[in-house]
Amino acid sequence: MNIALKVCYDGTGFSGWQIQKNGRTVQGELEGAVSSAFGCFSRVTGSGRTDAGVHAAGQICNFALADGIQIPPGRIADALNAKLPPDVRVLESCAVPEEFDACRSAKKKTYRYSVYFSRRENPLLERYAVRSGECPDFARMSGCARLLEGEHDFAAFSSTGSSVKTTVRTVYSVETAPRADEYAEGVPGVYIDVCGNGFLYNMVRIMAGALLDCGTGKLSLAAVEEALRTGNRELLGKTLPAKGLTLLRVEYPFPLFSTSA
């Protein structure tokens, strides 16, 4: 039986999603939980490979449950959570068609980059957001966001370290919204939500940096346009830290769970 999982994790203590020879990974923890709960190994396939330090609120993955194991698909989440460490949790589980593949079947992914504005670090925000000492102009950020929407060659918005057939991607939307956090009332901030059909290595973190730099006047809209046209990474600023990035949701041609994934 093919099983889909919706997984939430705090990426702080992980070397990323994908299993590595050295380093703790989310995929490794999930595969270990499957083996421990059901007594057999099964490869867990994720919708994508989040990097070290990146979080997820709605990562989707799937694995093959061995024949003969009698458990309602909706209870698999509980069985795995009993074996998982506290920084990983399966939120939902369900049976899916045999041809379903969490990676190849995905149509859209939405990432959120979180920033707060303060002269000093806030220990209640630092784990999942990045601090900026300057409060940006949101109208200028919005102008940059509109440039990044659509189908483009995003070569300038990727870091070296991965080989891909093409650097062309489609970004469906780039939205900015005031950040809300009950533990830091009165601390201003912004969420940068990016939805697309796929992303290059560090693409969202570079995009978020470009939006902030446009908002604070460090980067012009003309420079962003030139970066898209030429693929010149040097026209843009630094790659923002991983801790501010969260995979919010992955969308498929059909709903997987009782609530949207």
C-alpha cells in the first residue's frame, strides 16, 4: 500500500532532508521510524530536499507499506510519531494510488521566508526568523515581487552546488504580509511567501534577500531586471540564512488529506 504523509519539522538540528553519510537528516529519522514501527525498511520519498536548517510545516512524502501489515492508513501517523524525535511530527497520513510519487506528482510548492525588524536580537524569534536592522519600504518590495513572478530563467537566483537541466522556473506568486507573532507583540516584521512549480538551490533565500534589499534601497529594480536577463548572480546580494525559510505546503492534482496539504 502506498502511503502519503504530511510532515512538520524544525530544521535547526538537521543536515537537511536527504540521507547523508554524516549528519542527522529528516529522511533518515522517518525511515528509521518506519522500520521501528513496522519491522521492515521502506524508502521515504519527499516532495523535495530541504537544506540544512530549513523548516517545514507541510512537507509531503510517501512510502510503500509492506503487504500484510494491518493498520488503518489514518493511524500510521500515530504509529510513526511514537518512534520519532520531538522535532519531527507526522501531521496526517493516508493511502494514495500506487503511481503517486511525492516528488514527481507535485504541481506547486509554497515557501515562506520570515524576517523581523529590530535593532537587537529577540530570542523568541531567532529560531525561525532572520533579523534586519532596517525596516523596508513595502511598496518597493512589492515592485520587486512583481518582477519575479512568471516564467523566467532564474540562474542569477541560484547558488552553485547542484546540477539541473534548466534554470527556467515558473513563479506563480510572490506575496508579502506583516508578520504576526504572539510572543513578540509590537515587533514588526514581514512574511515573504513564494509559490512556484519548482525551485533552484537557495532560490527562495536569494529572492527574499533581493526583496529586502530593494525595500531598503540597496538594490534597484533595474538591477533585478538585469539579473533575470543576464543570469549574473553578482548583481544581487547575499543568500539569506536557512533558519528563516519554511516549506509551507505542497499541492497536487487532487487533495491528499481531509485538510489542504
